[in-house]
Amino acid sequence: MPDPLAIEVAGVTVDFTGMRALDGVSLAVPTAGCFGIVGESGSGKSTLLRTILGLQGPTRGEVRIEGVLQPHRRDFRAQARLVQPIFQDPALSLSPRRRVGQSLDEVGEALGEPRDALRARLGGVFERLGLQMPVLDRYPHQISGGQARRVAIARALLFQPRVLIADEPTAGLDVSVQGDLLNLLQEIRAATGVTLLIVSHNLAVIRLIADRVAVMQGGHIVEEGDSRSVFDAPRSDYTRTLIASWPRGQPVEATG
Amino acid sequence: MTDSPPIALQGLSVDFLSAGEPPARALRDVSLTIPPRSIVGLVGESGSGKSTVAMAMMGLLAPNARVGAGRIDVGARRIDCTDGAALAGLRGRDFAMVFQDPSASLNPTFTIGAHLHEVLRTRSPGATRAERQERAIEALRTVGIDRPDARMRNHPHELSGGMRQRVVIAMALLARPRLLIADEPTTALDVTVEAQVMAEIVALRDQIGCSILLITHSLGLVARYCDHVSVIYAGEVLEYGPVAEVVRAPAHPYSADIFACDIEIDAPRAPAAADQRFRIIPGNLPSLRDLPAACIYAPRCRKAVPACMAGHPALLPLTDEPERETRCILAR
Amino acid sequence: MRGFAGRIWRERGGRTGVLLVALVLFIALILPFATPDPNKIDVPARFLPPSLHHPLGTDNLGRDLLARVTVGTRSALWIACVVIALSMAGGLALGVIAALSGRLVDRLVTGFCDIVSAFPSYILVFSLVALYGAGLGKLVVAIALAFLPQFARITRSQALTLRHRPFIESARLMGLPATTIIRRHVLPNIVGPVIVLASMNIPSVITTEAAMSFIGLGVQPPQTSLGTLIRDGYVFLDQSWWPIIGAVAVLAIATLGCTLLGEALRDVVDPKLRREP
């Protein structure tokens, strides 16, 4: 029997009142790679992300993560070790009224792991992410945006999930710092073998970081395939339009 | 028209005051030259002060801002940037603005038509209501809004973000300013809509012959649409020049570094996506409350030499390319 | 907390509110130690005008009115606190359940709230007491029920906006139990507006209780509340006018003070609520 897929989306339709957000979407995300989902606002990419995470129940269809049926809005406990999110603004994914250390200790609570054991593992994760222990005593508003992003990632990594799902990870980041986050995701991927699913409107980033890509429009996947073939020889007109609309200047000479 | 002098901003300095702290020196000696009918990009990252430049030129700074110095040359006039009343005289007549969020320019309780009529009442006081209506509909048609007569009766919330931004551009079209300041006009929009809205902004320039100051963080937009570019960092212009030359051979290491960090749609890629690594600029922005008497970028600069720390460099022309300016002492 | 109290003190009306509420608390809690037995009947001394011995005079049975006003104030405040605590607890529970359960439960809860608040609160309390009989316990439950929908509504709307906040969704995806998420992440982020609502509602509760006691459906003699005092004074208004003054004055001071304090609290806790009625 072949390895199960990291994520399998089978015929998922999501209806909101008066509107169909996803229309029979099927998707197979292989293990241990980086899979990119691109699309513009209203394409359904956010709804698909929420459906995969189980925050949104499908009207029809089903989602499997590592072969396990996604129970959708029930029993996140079993699922927490399989999949963890990295939300668009990680600072907002930390409770504003709790210290960073308290937020991270909740991982031990969720996993039923003693606090000391968790804190021991935390040391390793913090080292990998370049975080300092004093951060634990701060509130989210007292640390920088970059630190908050790393804390949110650290919390996800403490679950040692099989799949990490990042929602618009570079949105709102300056070009001088977005590379830092992308390099971090690449290191995590290499070190842990986690499957990375990135949902983004940033075609240029997805083109470089993803092995496979799905392009969404109007609740459908209009094109899916190997990143190189999708970007170099797009089959769908919409993908071609998207790529052609991306502002591009003249090639920059490598400096330094 | 072709021989009219450029719009020039000279020596703009802005501090932000807050109780109990030294002032944040948000802009220091910022100068921009915007030739007639050209599009000048003002490119910088968050915290660079690029939006503060726009707000200062429009006279719309926050109450805790203090303009220390600066003047704007418009045609034969010279406006003192510390004179709020004089700046208000430019606003809506000589200068118009497109914000990132079109809602900032549109009153949710008024129809689209009411907004356009309002512009025409100030710009063409003699026109009759029927004439104004005709010109307003024509303006909406020009910026690519279909069924413009029906849209006149809509309220802003009934339109998509891209449509609202087009309405703001139509208002600028009717105001016929000498300079349109566009502050991140497409940042909230999808790329396909971005291309359309940028095309409308360029068409506006062609139709009314105004100049455009495009304030953006997107190097792709600058390279694609601008004639000149000004690179701003931590409140200082570090480099100015024709876009093609600046992109081809940056005369300041900061320009070179952000161009290298920018991820383009046709960037070279590693054989396997897993091996791809991304460029960054190490370090942080300097504190605007405690500035060293040195090159502002030196602490993060790969090419810095001891001379960079010796004094604060001025923005000076390159010896062999006098139309380009840089603050880097190594480039001269 | 010092900064918090300081901000209330500086808020417009906040200082007056604090002083008036402090005066009412003084009347209810400290003054009883200095006044004679409120139930001591001295018929020959009935309808005495205010004097040094009886600062507010005496009533139709010669009882000291200042003493009776202090116990009346105390029971009015006590009833108000119990009522507010009950409606706040019930409203928080219903609001959170409505916001975080399925659509059916949400419809049931909001429907219940709509029905309850469709009746003017006086009419609702009046009907309930008429239906189930007068008495302090029933009155407290009836008023608490009348004020509950406001608490349920504000809790529900706050919880609904919180529900999709990333830190709540993160907590869910971590597999934390729903009770933990509600107790640790939801409630602390909604109590602010709820407490403001509670403080703004105290004056209405006090007047509702007084009104019901006034018409004889609330606190029953020999127990005393501001409402029964005003009724007793009203009955004998043609013989002397001062018995009614003390209770009415305290009622006015208490409602004004609580309203000013509640508004100051609201403006400090959540300036965005300021414009809403």
C-alpha cells in the first residue's frame, strides 16, 4: 500500500447563504513537500484552508489528513498532532491577555504532557527559531511582530504535526524581512519532514517555495500540477492572466 | 505645457512629538523632483516615512506632527510646507490624492454622483447641473466603469474595491490636478485588478497631462510604471534617478539590497524548491529618536567602511551621471 | 488599577458619580450604626418634623425615618446586587451558549430574548409577580429575568466576534476543551462591556424594585425598602410631607450616582460604546 497522502480533499462543496464558496473541490497533497494554493480574493482559497483545518464544515465531500477523516468542528484533540495552522497575523493568534509562556504551556495541556517535559522541548524549538527565553514572560503586545510570528510557529512545532498550514505567511511583510520567514519555513521543512501547505496570493513566492501548486478561481481549482509546469507552461487561461498581471521589472543584476 | 517647470519638494523635515520622549525625526531633508507628465516612484519599506511625505505635501499630517522645514515649487509659486493654509490651497486644485483605501476618499452616505458633482462644483463653478452630470458620467466611463449612469446613483459600499478606486481616479480626472499623489493605490487589490487600476492611473496622466507621485513598497510597480524613482529609508532619500538606471545599477547599497530581496515572478530558482533560499537585510531600522551622525544605513550595510560612520552624507549627484543622486559616499 | 480608578475620576461626571455612590454606600452601610432601631414604634411621637433627634422626622407610627431610610437603602442595594448578579450570570451563560453552539440553539436563545424584551420591563415584572404571587424572592427572580436579555445579547455579540479571532481558533485547533477555551479565552475578553452594562443597569433595577414595592407587589412589611417607604409616606401625604422626602432623595441620588459612574466606566473600558444609546 502506498504512503497515504498528507491531505486528501474529495469533492468538497461549501455553501454560504446565497453563495457557493467551494464547488466540488478535490485535491491531493503529497507528503513531505511544499504545496502552494494561489488565488485572488473570493477564489475560495481561504474557505478551502478553513475546511482542511476543520474550522468550516463542508456542505458535501470530505477531507482526510494523513488518511484520517477530518471530523470537522468536532474533536480537534486528536487532530492537533496531525495538523497545525500558522495564521496570517501570528501576533493575533496569541491571546492578548496571557503571557507568551502561558500560551505555550497550553500545548502541554492539550497533549497531556507535563510542563517540565514541554519546557525541555521548548528549549530546542526556541533555539531553532532564534527565540530567547525571556520572551516567555512577555505579553504579545510587548514583543516585536517578528518575535510573535516565531512564537506562533514555535507553538505549532511543539505539536510535532505532520502537516503545517500557513495562511498568507508573507502578507504585510517588507521585502527585506519576508525572506527571513521563508527561509525559516524551508529550514523547518528540511529538519522535520513536515508537509507544508501555503495559501497565498503571492505568485512569485509560491513559484519559488512550492513543489506543487493549485490555482483557484471562483470556488474551483482551475489548474494543479508541478510548480515548474504551472508557472512555465500554464494550461489555463486564468493562470496565464494571473502571471501576466504580476508586475515585473527588468531583471536585476546579482550584486555583492 | 511641455516646458512647464517640474514640481519640486525641497528639504522637507517632519518630526513627530510625543510626551516624555525626544521627537521622532520621521523625515529629514527630503527632496523630490517630479518632472511634468512623468511618474515618479517613492519606494520604501514600512517605517521609511513614504506616506508621511504624501501627507505633508497634502497638509494632512496628524496633530502631533511638526513640519520643521520644506517648500514646494508648483509652477511659478513657492509654497512653504510649514504654512498649513497655503498647503490647503493646493489641495483639491493643484494636488489630488488616491489613498490605499478608497473609502478614505469616499463618504459612505453620499452617492458616487454626489462625489463627482462636488468636485465639479469647486473646479468648474460656472457649469450647470446637466453639464456636470454629463461630465461626471463621461469621467466614470473613461476610468473603465460600465453602466456609468447607473453607478452614479450607487453608494460606495455597493461597489467592489477596484471599482471604488476607479471612482477616486475619476474624481482626480475631474479635478484636473497638476500632481496626483497615489499612496499604495493598489496594495489592497488583487493583481489582475491592480494592473487595470494602474492602467487607469497612467491613462489619467495621458489625458490631463498631470504628474504622478506613486508611493509604494512594490519594486515591481516602480519598475513597470515609473520614469524616476526615489528610494527612501528611515526618513531620508538615499537615492534618486531614472528607474532604468537605478534598477540596472543601484548607486546605493540599500537600493541594491532591497532589489535583491524582492521576489520577482521570473526570479531564478533553485533546482528543487526545497533548496531555495531567500535574501534578507539583517538588522533593524534605526531609532528615529536617536540618530547617529553617520550614514543612516551603515549599521546594516554590507559595504560599509569606517568613513561611512564619520559623518552624515548629503544627497549628491553622481560624477558621471549628473541626473542621478545618492547619499552613498562609496558611489561618488 | 490605580490608573483605572484615576481615569474614572478624571472622566466627565465620573467624580460626581463616585461621590454620590459613596454617599449612598455610606447611608446604607455606615449610618445604621448611628441611628436608632428603625422598627421601634412610638405612636405619640408620630409625624414629628425633622429635628436634631430625628433628622428626617418620624413616620405614622413614630418610627425614626432616617433609620428606616438607611435600612431601606441597604435592602434596595442588596436586591439590586442580587438581581444584577443573577441576570449577568444567566445572560453570560445564555449568550456564550448561543454564540458557540449550533444555529438551532442560537435561534432558540435569541428568540427567547426577543420575547422577553418585547414586554416593557415593568409590565413583565408586574405580570410575573401577579401570576406567581408577591414576595421578595419572586420579585428578585422576576426583575432578573426582565434584565437578562440585555446581558445575553451583549455576551452573544461579543462572543460571536471573538469566535473567529485567530487566537480562539488557534486554541480550538490545539484541541483544548471547549470549557477551557470559554473560561480562559472567551470570558476574560467579554467581561469588560458586560460589567459596564451591569453598572448602567443598577439604577433601573433599583427603580423597578421600588416601583413594585410601592404598589405592594415587592418587599412586604415589616421589611423595608425605598419603595415601601415612599408608599407609606404617600399614604399619609395629606398629614405630613416629610416622610416621603428622605426615601425619594436617596432614590434620586442612587440612580443619578450609578448612572454617572456607569457612563464613566463605559467610557474608560470601551470608548467605542460612547455614541450608542
